[in-house]
Amino acid sequence: MDRERLLEVAAGVDAGVAARLRFVTELDRLKGIVRQTPVLDGERLENSAEHSWHVAMTAWALAPLADEPLDLDRVIRILLVHDIVEIDAGDVFIYDTAGREAVVAAEEAAAERIFGLLPAGEGAEMRALWDEYERRSTPEGRFAYACDRLQPLLANVAGGGGSWARHGVTAERVKAINGRMAEGSGRLWEVAEAILDACIDEGLLE
Amino acid sequence: MDRERLLEVAAGVDAGVAARLRFVTELDRLKGIVRQTPVLDGERLENSAEHSWHVAMTAWALAPLADEPLDLDRVIRILLVHDIVEIDAGDVFIYDTAGREAVVAAEEAAAERIFGLLPAGEGAEMRALWDEYERRSTPEGRFAYACDRLQPLLANVAGGGGSWARHGVTAERVKAINGRMAEGSGRLWEVAEAILDACIDEGLLE
């Protein structure tokens, strides 16, 4: 039985459930979107679905140290949806500035299509949370963004340079991109910068 | 730079951040815990980290159809932590009853160790949410459990039988185990049962 037949059977019993199962089964494809970051043992690259879980947990663990009061449940929801557009638009390396600009329209179209699989009000909520992440327009959006910078930084460092070494990204670029972390948490950026400085000292980052 | 050196550098700047980063980097190992369920295209088996994300999103999408009012943020938090003990105890196939019983003590020890990496109050919150899932002691725990049964059922059906076919699990067993879904959502179980009946009709399940 394929996915379409499964949804047809579901719709025969309960159209409301079936409509939401179309969205739920579509999300499975995020497991196939491969990122540039290694899993910590360096064995393979991580995908955007497991990354989304890990960064949500990162935010939860670090939220007690946030610079200002946060609605943690909102941060978690933001991080659960923040990469869903990659199902259509793919993952573009954060250091690929031209690629990042080129993908903006594709991500907008992806948000329209994928969140549009849900009933209007429910899709709109997820879409608004994705916008909040992209625009970093709230304390929650900025803290989510900071955690989304920190998690791959840790994986890259513990993986011996990972994507930076592979792509020849310089220390200056790593600091410029990750320095945006400070908008969401000065405290996290202070630690991250010390880790990057230690990497420079140890010759892992040029 | 390995993980211990990274945590040492972090501790030199901010011991509070470093303590939580020990927990955060430990979580990476959940990406290496392989489950019996295929990803929908059948290409490989899913891991417990990406599963945790997917089932949290499943709950979010289906919560508007729950039988009783739910605190959805609590359901999401329960599902984010529900499989973390597998980092130490491994994933035991739900149809392996003897294996499930044997692993209970290992899971308790795992919860103690892993949530114990966090400062006491913070670790206790996650631990309590894991207990809530295991005991299905609240509407949120029961709904989380129902979604955790539904997501692999969908993947198994769309993957042509997946883990059931591979392990020779009968229709009767599949219905008995997944029927517990009804405790959390009668509506979801009604749809799931119709999908299973269609699988029996089509000879996918014996």
C-alpha cells in the first residue's frame, strides 16, 4: 500500500484526520535533507529532521540561561518548524551567501505549499513561527536562531573542523556568521567565541 | 578538538553553560539509535532522533482532533524526551515483549544518568515528562503515546509492511499493540484500524 492509498483509506473514515496525515507523511522527507554538519562521532552528516530535534533540545537545556525572559514553548515550536521548507528548497550552507539569497523565493513557495497542506488556521500558525525565525523579530526568534548557530558549531568543533575544513571557511567568516548568536544570547556567544578562539590557537581554524 | 576539550574551554568561560553543553552534546548519540521503522521511501531505517522530531510534529498536527482538551506544549515536550533513555538502553522493538520487560531497569538507569547531567531541577522536569509518557498517567501522556504508535504504523504501511513483514508480526499482534492508541485518541485509532484492515484485505498483513 503506498502513501496515496493509505490517505484514501483514512479519508474514507475521517476526512479531518486524513487531511492532517497528508501533512504528517510529507514531513518524512525532511529526514532525507542532508546538512553540512557531522554527527558528533564524525561518522556521517546529519539530516534536517534529527537536527531539528537536537536544536529544540539545545534551546530547552539552555533557556534557563537566556538574557531575557522567554516563552520556551514558543522557542521549541519555532525550532520544530524552522527547517521544514528545506523539503522543497534544500539545505543551503550558511556560508554560501549567494546561495542563501537565491533560495529565499524557493523557501517562501515551500512554506506556502507545505504549511498549506494543513487546514488554514493551523498552517498559518506554523508559517508565522517560521517567519519569526527567519526575521528574528522576537526574543524567542532570536534565541532560537542563536541555538541554531550553536548546535552545528559544537558538532563542527568536536568533529575536528567538519564542514569548515571541508569548505575552506576562514575563522573570520565563522566568527562573522556565528556572532549573530549574540543578538539572541550574549552569554552563549561569549562561550562560542572562546571555543572558536581555542580552535584558532590549536590550528583547527585559519 | 574533542568533546572533552570543548567542554573544558566552555567551563573556563561559563560553568553554567558548560554543564548544559555536556547534556546537549550527549544527546547527539540518539542519532545513532536505529529503529525498526523505515523512512517513508523505504531507503533506510529511521533513527530515534529524527523519529522524536517527526512524532512531535505528528502530535502538533493532530492535536486539534484530540478527544479531550490537551496542553499541546506538554505533549510536545513529552515526545521530545520520550526516547532519550535509548542512548544507553537501545531501542527495543515494540513487539518484543520479553525484550521490553528486560529493558525496564536499563531505561530507569539511563534516565538517572542522562537527565542527571543537567542541574537538578531541570533534569527532574525532563525525567517527570518521561515518566508521564511511560505511565500514560495524563491525557497528554496518553495522546503522546497514541501519536508514537501512529507515526511508525504509517511508515510501515506506506513502506509495504516494513518491520512487520521483516519480523513476521501478525495482524492480531499489530492490532493488540496499536489498539492502545485508543486510550489517547479514539478518533486516531478508528482511522488506524481501518488502515490495518485494508492491509489485511490487500494481503500485506496476515
